[in-house]
Amino acid sequence: MPTFDFQCKKCNHIFEFARAFGSDVKPACPTCSSKRVEKLIAPPAVHFKGSGWYKTDSKTASAAPVKKKEEKKETPNTESQPAEAKPTETKPVEKKDSAKKES
């Protein structure tokens, strides 16, 4: 059964109590025996134990993809040139005047 935190409204004592998820049973305070207790919201306590919790744990050497060597073609290195010095190809823009059509 899960453990929940409760706080007594009479003496402000905080204590733990194990109860089922759907249960509405409010425990009595262990210090003053008051039934005026409130369930506190707390993050769950999760412990990851064992292997397999990291992305690299599921990869094995045999399952790794094999990369084939690609043939490198010798091309001039244009990457080291500044962007302004790179030759660019431009096409002339044709202007179409639909308003001046004469038949």
C-alpha cells in the first residue's frame, strides 16, 4: 500500500500513514489523537535501480549500425571562401506586361 503524508490541524504534527489509493479513511494524529487531519500533496518517491535506465545501456556493439566508407571525390574546397567571393548564377527576370498588350 502507498504511504501518504498527513498534517494534524490541531497540533500541526506531520506524519505518514499507509492506505489504499481509493480509500478516504483519515487516520488519527499519533501525538494528540485528533481526527482533524489533512492529506498533504507530496511528490512520489521513485527509485530507479538496476541497469537499463540510461539511453546508452540499450545499445550494444553488435546492434550498432555499420557505416560504409564512401568514396570521396576531389572537389575544390569552396567552403573556406567567404560568402561574397562565391560565384553565384543569376537568371534575368522576364517582365510580362499584361496591361500593354496590343493586338
